[in-house]
Amino acid sequence: MKPFLLIAGDSYYPKGGVGNWIRTYATFEEAKSAVSLIQNKRTITKGKRKGEEEVVSTDYLIGETRYDWYDIVDLREWTE
């Protein structure tokens, strides 16, 4: 059994049913490594920090798809 379920979504609220399920993994670390962090940045155009970049949002890349959020659920906690 692969007890670690990776779920993710592209809007604030989860979809109903199993719509946010991505895949199960044997370990938490394996599930975590399937997720890449993408920082969306902008360049500041005015003021003392002009020319510097700042992070304005974060996305998560799983496979070829970007998501707004993700979570890893240990299914063993649900079956006890």
C-alpha cells in the first residue's frame, strides 16, 4: 500500500469527490519531491527598491500542471 496521498487544486476551495487527488506514494518524502515550488516575481519600478524583484505569489508544479495549493495526506490516519 502507498499510504501518502498527494492532493492539489487550482482554486482556493477543493473540488468535490476525488477531483483533487493526484497520486499515492510509498513515503512522505517521495510525495513531497513530486512538488516543485514556482515563485512568481515582479520587478519593482519605483522608489528605493526600484529594479529589485519581489515574490508576488507562489504556485506548485506537479508533473506538467500548476496548482495554487497542495497537501499530502497520510491515509493510515483515516483507516485507524
